[in-house]
Amino acid sequence: MSTTPQLEQAEPGEDLGSPGPRSSTSYGRGDRLFSGTALASGLTILVTLAAVFVFLLLKGFPGFSADPDVYGPSASNFWGYVGRLLFGTTLAAIIALVVAVPFSFALALFTSHYAPRRLAAPIAYVIDLLAAVPSVVFGLWGARTLAVTSQPVQRWLDAHLGFLPFFHGPVSATGRTILVAGIVLAIMCIPIITAISREVFKQTPRLHEEAALALGATRWEMVRYAVFPHSRSGMVAAVMLGLGRALGETMAVAMVMSSTPIVTLNLISSTNPATIASNIAANYKAEDNRIQTVLLATGLVLFLFTFLVNFAARYIAGRGERAQR
Amino acid sequence: MSTADLFETTTGSLRRRRAMTDRLVTGVIWAAFAATLVPLVWLLWVVVSKGLPSIDGNLLTHDMVQRLDPTTGKLQAGGGLEHALYGTLLVTLGAVAISVPIGLFTSIYLVEYGGRSRVARTITFLVDVMTGIPSIVAGLFGLALFTLIFGVGTRMGIMGSIALSLLMIPTVVRSAEEMMRLVPNDLREASYALGVPKWRTIVKVVIPTALGGIVTGVMLAISRVIGETAPLLVAVGAAEAVNRNLFDGRMMTLPVFIMTQYGTATPEGYDRAWAGALLLIAIVMVLNLTARLISLIFAPKTGR
């Protein structure tokens, strides 16, 4: 379908009904119906988001104060339980960001300023392909391939950097640790952070860049003094959106490591701290209704947590946009 | 070079250092690009090499129900993922049926009616926020919604569809909105000038003009949710037999099939998981490529 026939559709007598005079009421009714439907759909989204919160709260509310034994051996009340899970969630997300952020910014710069122009678009597409790989495939690959391959590396880390709390053994024999889960998460975050920061980098005014180059700046100095200052809020927003993804990702974490709600900084042992999402995926089958409500309650906490992170990200991005105007 | 170095002034060495830094950064950025390709190529290669040998007629036409093998007289699982293919198809279609009308009408509201009103701005903001909902929370929402209505233990395909549509709607809204904003205002005004009511202008002029982009957006949204595991695991559960009814009991879906087969921790299970992963990646890639193709065919014309 090209534009030409569509343009013709707009011409009288084509498909638009009788071009003759009509009463304004029939116009009005159709329009009211249509705009009403449109508004209702928009409001559906509003209602749905509220419903997510309300239903999780309704079904999860008993989970906030269930019997102490429900919270398992490691915690005795809800806040202890969810606190341990939040720790694991944050730890995995931090590992992911530490790995992903430098790569993402480098990649974004590569496609916006460094790559030969003819290569930039295909490369951006290849990076988007990474985003298209389903998380369960990442999980399978992480658990069956990356964990096994990286096990010697983890042994090496233990042997040479064991004095750090992060690599204080004993090393997991399977290699399925939170370190590997974090790296898989990083690979999943890279396309998101890259895509957003690429757009931000590209929006640097051409004049700023050319002015920097004209003053004799090298390409890196141009990036550092013209592109980065202009993009700062966008970069922060990109990282926070990546963080949101890392916080909520379930399968990659649940499949890579077996975990328990504990607090440990040890990244390479076989006892790993669970994340909220992976803990739900691991225990949702439990017959015990009380455990279900606790899981729903932790889901609510995760929802609010990611909501806050995304909210902050959008706010920062929006502030940056406003400041540029 | 070393003799030249002796004569370098301070400015010269400074210039050299700046040039070095520049070249170093360029090298680092190229290296980062190469390093990102490693996991992508590695993953694709592993999935193809491990999945391809296991894909055969038996895999595609059998489910996992245990049946009496007539030759050996033993109970044997079907060893296929037919049920998962049906489940993924139906649950995804259900999600499309829910999210496309809502998403499309919402973007119509945002572009044609909302303007810069408070409601429109709130909806835009919430759509942005919705993009960040963790998929498992969407699954929990489906679960909580239906257990509240039908009681604990309810599992239906439609619960998964609702959970997935929660993840799909923002993508549909954003892309459809963007496409409809690209439709030149001249077209709308030409239509109004002919006395065509607004809603017919939208249906007959705006949507057909933006159709290519909208279809692309919907397909990208499908490719985003078709690989979602966590919400389906929680809301739809797993099954061993083909179930073609979205409103009746558990269904198997391809991502959950990969997950459960991985969970068996047997060589056959791993083989089936890899085969499922290959099929899933193939489906996602085909959807993605078709979407890009459609946008390639349509985009330049609507842009003008």
C-alpha cells in the first residue's frame, strides 16, 4: 500500500460515504463514540496499572504478616525476608551494571560517532538483535555454557583475589554463581542502555561538535567536552532504565543459579543470594497458600521498587529535555 | 623517531599525548564493539549447534504425555513440543487480541484527541512507566486477578494472555503513536475540508497512512513478548498434553517448555531445551526481520 491510493481515499466519492450534506448530529454521534472509545482505552491503561497495585496488595497483604516459619530458615519476619531478597536483587543488578555500563556507552559512541557511517546502521541492528533474544535462552546459555566455561576463571579469581570478600571461596563446582548471573544480566541490559544513549548522543547539536573540532579538539576531546555534557541526563536515564530491567529479570537469574535468601558478598560460591524475581520463579509451585501470598507480597515490593527506579529515570530524562529547550 | 623526540617541544609532546589518548579511546571503543559481538555470536552458535540435531519430525508432532510404547511395552514420554507450539501460538494471539485494540485506541486518543491535556500527559507517562514493569509482576497480576475471581489454583491460558498484554500494550502504544504523529497534518485537513467527520478521517486517512509502521510496531511487540517466560510460568503453568482451549486449565508454552526441560537435568531434557531455544530464537528473528522488512517497504513513503 503506497501513499498515493491512501491520498485518493481522502478524496471525495472514493470511500468516505456520501459527500453530500449531513446533519451535524450524525457527525457528532460518531465522533463522540469514537473519541469515547479512544479515551476509554487510554483510561484502561490507567486503571490497569492501578489494578496491578491493588490486586497484588489484596492478594499479597496476608503475606506481610504470615507465620514466622513461612519465611524459611533465614528470616523470621517479612521485612527480614524481603530485605535479604532485595539485597540479592540489588547485588545482581549492580554486577550487571558495572559490566554493562562501560560497554554500552562505548557501543553507543561507536554507532553514533566512531563507526564508519555505512556500518553504523547494521551494527545498531545487530545490537538490537541481542535485545530480541528471549531471556529463557539467555538463562539456558548462561547455565549450560557460560557457567561451565567460566568456572576455571572463577577458580582463578578465588586463588589470586581470594583476599577480597567478593571472591572468597569455596568456589562453586558448577560455576553457576551470582557472578555469572550478573554477567548474563549485563548482556541483557547492554542493548537497552546502548539504544537509549545512542539516541541521546546523536542529538548533540552538530554545531557544538564542529565547533569543538574547529578549535583543534581531537575526536575524543570533542566527545568528552561536547557530547557528554550535552547527554549527561540522558545517560543517567539510560543506566536507570537498564537497572530497571536488571532488577526485574527473572529467568536468567533463576536458571543460572540456585539460590536462597541470604546476605553474602561472595560472588563465586555455590550458596547465592536470591533475587525477588528468581525467588518467585523458584517457589511459585509451592502448595502452601501462605507461601503464595508471601511471594505476591514480595512481587509488590519489586513492583514498587522498579516503579521508583523507572520514575526517577523518566524524571531525570524529562528534566534534561526541559533544560535543553 | 627517537631523534625527533629529542627536539619535541612541550607543546609537541602535549599534542602527541592528546593524539595518543584519542587513538587509545578509539581502540577501546572498537574493542568494546568486538567484545559485545562475542556473546551474541557465541550464544547463537551454541543454540544452533546444540539445537539443530534434536529438531526432527517427532519433536514437532508429539507432546510429552507418557504413553505405552507398542514395541517395548514401556511407558514413554512423547518427547516433543507440539503442545508448547500450540500454547505459545494461542496465548500470544490472545495477548495480541487484547493489546492491539487497547494500544491502538490509546494512541489515537493521544495523537488525535488528547493534545497536551493533563489526561494525555498522565497516560503518556504511565505508558512509559508500564514499559518498565518486571515481567514476573505482570504474571503475578494475572495470577492474583484470576485467583481472586475463580479461587486459588486457577491456571488458564488467558491469564497468560492478560499478563503478556500488560507487557505488550506500552510497545504498541509508543510505536502507533509515533507513526500516527508522522502522518502529515495536510492529509487530515484535506479530509476535514471535504466535510469528513474526524473519526472517519482517522479510520480512512490517518490509520491507512500509518499502517505499515503500526504493523511493524505490533510485530516487534509480539517478538518481545513471545519469548517471555516468567509471567507464563506463574500464570499459565506447565502441561504435558496439547490444550487448545485458552479458558481451560494449564497450557504449555515454548519458553516454559525450555525451562521445564532444562529443569529435568537429563541429557534428553537438555537436548529438547536447546531444540526449543533454537525454535524460539528462530520465531523471534523471523518476526523481527519481517517487521523490519515491512517498515522498510512502508517507512520512506509515509515519511514524505
